[in-house]
Amino acid sequence: MVFKKCTRLLLSRSRSVFPILMGICVGIVLSMLCSPLLESNCGLDNLVAVRTGRKTHTIFYGTDENGNMLSEDDFEPVLRVEENPPARVVEKRRVVRTRFIASELGIKEKLFVAVVVSRGEIHSESTTVGINKTLANAVNKLVYFARTKPDPVPAGMTIVTFEGDQAVMRSFQIWKYIYDHFGNDYDWFFVISDDTYVFGEKLLYFVNHISIGRDLYMGIPTHEEDMDVTYCQKEAGYLLSRNLLLKVGDHWEECMQKAWSSQPDLEIARCIKEHSGAHCVDNYEGTTFKAMNFQDKVLTTKDTKDKRLKEALTMYHVMDQRIIYKLQKFFIEASVNCSYAEIARLQRDIQETSQYSPGGKESVKWPIGRQPPFKAQSRFDVFGWEYFTMTHIYASTDIESKVPLIGADKQDIDEIVTTAMGRLNEKYEKAFTLGRLVNGYRRYDPTRGMEYTLDLELKMTAQKKTIQKRVQLLRPLNKVEIIPMPYVTEYTQVTIIVPVVASKQEQVKTFLDTYTKVCLESKEKVALMLIFIYNPVQARSMATDDIFGVVKGHVSYLERKFSGAHISWLSVKTTMPSLIALMDVISTKFASDTLFFVTNVHLEMHNEFLNRVRMNTIAGWQVFFPIPFAQFDPEIIYAESPNPGTIDISKQVGRFDDSSYEHAAFYNSDYKTARKLWDEKHPGVGTDHIQSDEDLFDMFLNCKLHVFRAVDPAMKQHYQKRVCRPTLTEERYHKCLASRAEGLASRSQLAVLVFQQQQQLKQQQRL
């Protein structure tokens, strides 16, 4: 009975498997039959050509040789029967990417402003310079169109010249130039005369509240009856949208040839109407263009109360540069007062609505509307307070418990105390005078800014007695400002300059090993120049017994091993080497566009650091002084453990040495410019005044270049004992001694070392 049931079960399962087995067998038989018949294709040519009536669901894309779209009926499959079919060659088209994301996405700048100079030449007292100083920082682009270019050109001004006295022709030439060079880059184009004042913040607010993509020609309209044209008065300025400019741009020259009147603003309006149908309007989408004639006005108290002045977008016929500055001051003060009023209104709203919040009015943090203070999650997150008086700061660093209150810290405390007294007298109607600062505390909260708590001893003027009050203040963090920087590339060659003295030859070998691994083996775009420094005694024996002979032989080996290594050396004889004195020799041997990186033999560099050198050093704009992570004395930190030979960033291994100025990156052209200014500051003394590496830093501070300092975790420096020359100034000598002491080890490691020495001394005394 059991046997029969099993047999039936097997037969029932075999029925479902049988068709699958038959299909596999048929497939194997067909493949064996077709394999020897490759030349005849086993009759498959006929099968491929046969079409069935069933529609497929495959979608075909592509074009034929004439550029026409292919459909499903045009698709003809091809069966490849060769043993080794030819490889399909796919032509890869190079994708050209734009330099900036904004260009690729089609994002435009907001506002272009053109100033037509018609009141003579541009000079320091002209209204044109006044317009530049008050408007240039507020708009995206500001260009001046004049008949002649001044010599020299005032700083920060872009001037385009068009000769000729015909105002109509010059107007069309200006608009054609704007269309050709800037027509596709900005949303709005605003044209004013050189006697027109515009408050930049108000102008940007105006254009930001008008929809882009409209054919808009906006200004103060005037209708010409004979020609039935409404044009904008050029004295008050007028605004054109990008859409309108693109429609009319190709016809400026044609309109210039057909112009017959002597009014440029009228001819511009005729051209715009003919090719776009637009005419001048002063109101669009509820936004009204208003202007005020400021002729014969000097901005008196009566003028400041004029409603027309506050509502006007432009003030024209301003004949004096000083009046432009007065107008700028007036509008800035009005803007600041408006901001303060808005802040006060928002604070009142927050207070009134806080009663409906879960925490009630107690949930509102001071100051109202600011970020609440940072809440520490553990004891390691607690921000410490600094205690200060009017003369000293206490517990400012781990090294020094008391430092004098000088420099920026003193300015900070003085300003805070003055602000506190001002607010107290504002609240209590000038009832107090400052007696003294009893206690002062400050701490930096990264979520909102610097916090202060002051205990002030105040003298009451009326009652002739003293009281104490505690006040709290906050210096809030401002918004991050993006500063436009010139374009740089990561493909610039870096020329590394390394001074070498006789006592550092072992370190040179380690440096060259690192350089080989990081730069030569990875084919970095760098060059290396070693500066071998000889004293007079070593220089006399250089021909027979070169003290740097072994190092030079190793350099020659690297040049033979790596093609294009670009390693060179230079021998210099001096008794007191300095970076400036060495660079005076090197600078003459390289082109002006050479990017130098001056360093020492203790450096352990990496590829990402070299890229930061390229990105942070900008010709004519910025020099880079990186701050390395300096290793402590290995004999101290590895006294009881083996030296790993590498440097890990840890407070037990080293520190970022902000007193190091011997690593610097700059362009040769910038060095020559700064060196010339440095010589003018120290005339007739050669390089005798140069005693410290910090002088190179001071030299660049003396010129109009940005000096950028930043810590770099990819820049590590092996331990070197700093040499402090007695010829340094007293301030720099003591600074050098302090840096040398701080570079020995951490405080805990030094404390352990002192404790061990004390224990050894006690044991010796017992013996």
C-alpha cells in the first residue's frame, strides 16, 4: 500500500518535469546539428528575414544618415556568424564642461549698471569717483563709458572709451557694447548719467521685486507727440530687461544709421519700439520708478524731511561729489534705523506669541530672536569662562595663567564696557558714571558668539554714592560673507625651495625619500631646488672636499632614475642665512609666474597639501603661510616606547606651531613687488635688518596682498630645536624662547619628566 502511493506520487511529479527535460534535449540536439554548418548558417538567414504579424513592444531610438528619426519598421536585425566578430568602434565625444556651475545651469547675475560720463574727465574730485565709491559694492557689475581714459585710472573702476562728440552715436555704441559683452550674463541693465546718485541697496530691492522674463523699459516717461514715442529721460536713469535687450540687440547699429534727431534717449526709445513694441513705463506690477531733481540742493535738514527724497530711486543733477557722500550717509542711516525698527517689532511679536508656546514666556531665551546658548552633553563639552580686569586676562591659555590685556583683547573689553555704560545711561537717564570694573567674564559660544558678564561699580551722579550692577552682553556672530576670489587651477607647477645647512644632511636624506614617494613616484607637477649654504670655511674647501657631496650625488641618482624630476641645487656662501636674502638670489633665476613654496628639511608633505598650496596662493592677490603640525622632542615623548617614525596628529605627539613663519607660498611677481616696497621702507641698509623668518611675513603684510594663515593637517614637521639669535629684537627673542620651550613636549609629559627627575634626585641623596 505504501509502495503504490509512492509510485503514484513520483508519476505525478514526473509529468510536470517531463516537458522541461524534453525542451533541454531538443535544444542540445539542435545546437549539435548547427555547429558544423556555420558556413550555411543552418538556414537561419531565411528565418531572420521572416516577419511575423505580431507587434513587438520594443521602442527604438536613433536617426539615419540623413538625420531622420528611425521607427520600429526601419529596424533590421543583423546576425553575426563570424568566429571573431570585429570590435565595435564607438566614437566618444568629449563633453565640454563650463568653468562655473552657474554658467552650466544658466543662472544670471542680477544687475548691470552703466554710467555714461558726460561732464568732462574723470579725476579724484569728480562725481564719477563718488558714484564708484558708493555704488560699486552694491551691484554686480559697474562700468563707466567715457570719451577718454584717465591716467592713472582710479582704483576699482572699469572704464570703456568711445571717441566722438555725437551723443546719439555714443548712446548706440554703448548699448551695442553692453549687448555684445554682457547681454547674456545679467537679468537687468540700468543706465545712469555721471551726475545721478543711486542708493545701491534700494536699487537691488527694486529690481528683486520685478518679475524677470518681461519686455520691460522703465524710467521716468516722456511722450513725444510728433513721433508718438514714449521715452525714458536719461537724466533720471532707465532700466532694461534682458529679454528686451536680446530682441533689440541685433538692431542697435541699424537704428544708429537711421537716427535723425539729436536726442539720444528719444532715438533709443524709437529703436526699442520698432523692434519690440515696448515703450517707457514708470509702473509695473505695483512697483513705481520715482526720481528727484536735486539741482541747487545741498541736503539740508529740510531736504531730509522731504517725502519725495525718501521715495525716490534716483537723484539726478547732483553736481558735487560731497553731496553724493551726504546722500549715501543719509540713506545708510535710514536703512539702519529701519532695520532696528524691524528687529524691535519682531522681538515684540516673539514676546507676545511666546505665551502660547509649550514653555510659555520662560522659554524665550535672551537676547530675543538669537540662538539659545549651547547646552553641554557632558563635562567635556563645557565651555570655560575667561576672567579679566581692565589690565589682565586670567586662565587664557594652558601655558600662562595671567597675561596683560593688550592689542585686540583690550579693544574688545574697552568696547564692551563702553557699550554697557551707554545702555545703562540710556535706561536710567544718564544717572551713572563708571567707577571701576570689579569682575569681568567672557566665553565664546560657537552657536551664537562671544558672551560677557560684567560686574560694574557705578557712581550715582545725583545721590553721590556708589552701587554695583551686573550686566550681560552678547557680541553675536554675523552672517558668513562670500568674498569673490580670482580663478585658480590645481595644475600649476609648484617650485619647492629648501635651504640646507651642513648640520642637517641626515634630515635631507629623509626629506628626499618623502619627496620621492609623494612627488616623483606619483608624477606630481612640482620642481625642487636645494639651497646648499656654505660658511666661509666650508666654501674654501668646496672644490676638493665638498661637505654636501653625498647629498648632491643622491640628487644626481634621482635625476637619472626619474625622467623629468626637475631637481636642481644652488650653492650660497653666507654667515647669516635668511629667507629674504636667499630669495633675492633665487628670484632672479625664475620667471615672474613661478609659484614658490619655501620650506625646510624637517617637512613631511602630502599630495593634498600641495593642492592647497596651489589653491590658496593667488598671483597678485594672496600669499599663503601654512601652520604646520610640529612634532615634540622624540627623546621625551618616546622615552619609554619605540619611535614609530611617522607623525600622528595628537596632543601627546605635537602641536600646531603658530609661531612658525618659515613655510611660505607665493608667486615670484608678488615677491618682487613686496621686496621693492620693503626696500623703500628700509632704505640703504641692504639685508642687514633681516634677522628672523618672520621678516618675510612682515614684508608681505607691508604690501597690498592678502596674507592667509591656516593650520594644515597634511603638513607635518619633524622635531627641530629652534635657534634663537641674540641679535633679534627683545620681543622676538623672548617669543622665540617661549616657542622653543612649548615645542619640547606637552605639559603632562613635562610634568612626568620633572617628577621622575625629582625621584631620581631623592634616591641619589639617600645613597
